[in-house]
Amino acid sequence: MNNSSEIKSKESGNLNPGLWVENHGDYLYNYAYFRVNNKEVSEDIVQETFIAALKAKDSFRGESSELTWLLAILKRKVIDYFRKLSSGKERVISDYTLPFRDEGIFDGHWLGDRLPKDWGSDADSTLNQEEFQSILQVCLSLLPPKWRSVFVMKFMEELSSDEVCKENECTPSNFWVIIHRARLKLRECIENKWL
Amino acid sequence: MRVMKNMMGRMMTFLMLDCNKATFLIAKKEITHLTFIENLKLKIHLLSCKYCQRFSDQSILITRQITNISMIDPNNLRLRLTPEQKECMQKVIDNKLNAR
């Protein structure tokens, strides 16, 4: 008796697709939005996640919660979105010019008009956290697609560097060049909007 | 004495970084550990370059805020789907469920 009810609950797997949108829609929507920074795209990703989840329903073993399982599917969709974005024709290095001199005895030193400025303590205070974050989000979305993709996968999805390289078709040395330049550009973008 | 000076000079050149290379190591440090030599080179550079020190502080702040953005608190969601969006989404699911 006990046994059969256990089996039954395992078979149904505790998935409740009739309540997916109500129970998890907003959470998944937020998760997608704060990565792709676009409401329509986020909505599409959530919808695609539900459809993919229905198809894979039988593979749910009940070892994780329904939300954890849906989130794993959504994460894959987010990575797919960035992978497609990144495989565009965009050149890896783009036309960003480094903020450093490239000749003379001061070769490799900051250019006088692009020295990092003091952001003050405001940028780090909890009071301004939301404003800073929204600027950061805008600046992330302004990075060249491949840099953005590498950055989001590395720092938001926390994939390993190897995985990030695989998804974005870049060599390890390429990866470090992208990370370096993306940091430089991101920092300058934030500074221009923040100060 | 001259030999000593020569050696010191060589060691200094070996340990010197320009800002381009220093910021590269700062960016790398946000992801992985630096080697002993890389760390030493960076520390020496940062002692004398306030701009790279700034870049370093700002990099740490940026990384922390990216992590903050990426963590979604289920009890404090900033965005909501509209009831219409939700209804539309659930309808797609229900249709697929019923089609089985």
C-alpha cells in the first residue's frame, strides 16, 4: 500500500504544469530579464522554457524542486540566446580603442584623457545601489555581442572559463583578451553615465 | 658594484608592468588566481599607479554588483508579468497539455 503510493507520487513527479505560470512565471521572467535586459526577449524565453519543460516532462525525477528543474531549462535557453548573439559576424576585437598609449617611452600607460576618475564613495553605498545597477545593466548591453556574451556567462551564469570558450567559440587567449577589453569598456561606460 | 647595479636594473625591468598589462592582470584576477610572479608584479605596479589602483577597486565593485544583479530574490521581484501575459502563457501550456 505504502509502496504503491510512493511509486505513484514518483510517477506524477510533482509537476504541476497547470500552475507553472502562476507559481514560477514571475521568478523565471526576472531571472531572464536581468541577464538579457529586454522584456520581450525575456517573455519569449520563459514561454519557450515552459514548452521545452512539457516535452521533457517524463525526465523529471523529482530529485529537485519543480522550480529548480524549470530554472535549469531556462538557464540553458539564456545561454543559447547569448551563444546565438555571439556567433554573429561581429569581429572579436571590435573597433574599441584601448585607453593606453601605443608608442613612445610611455607605451602602455593610460592616455591622458582616459584616466580612470574617482567615483567617490557614492557608487559603493547601498543607497545608490539600484541606480548603479541599472547603469551597469545598460553598459553591459552596450558591449559588443561577443564580449557581452562572454561576460554574462562568466559572471552571471558562473560557467567555467572552458565552458564559456566552448559556447562562444573562442580560444583561451582570446578569452582573456575579451575579458580585459570588456572590463575597460564597461568601466568607461559606467563612468560616463555615473559621474 | 656595477654588476650589482646591472642585476638590480634587470630585475626591475623584469618586475615592471605598464598599465595595459597591469589592467590585464586585474581583469584576470577577478576570475582566477594569479601566479606568484604576476601577483608580485601587480602589487609593485599598484603601489606607484593610483589610476590602476582605481581600476582595480572599480573592477571589484563591478563584479560584486553584477553578482547582485544576477541573484534573483523570490521575495522581492522587481518585475511582474501582467495578468494578460500570464493568461496567454498558461493558455499555450494548457493547449499542449490537452493535445496529448
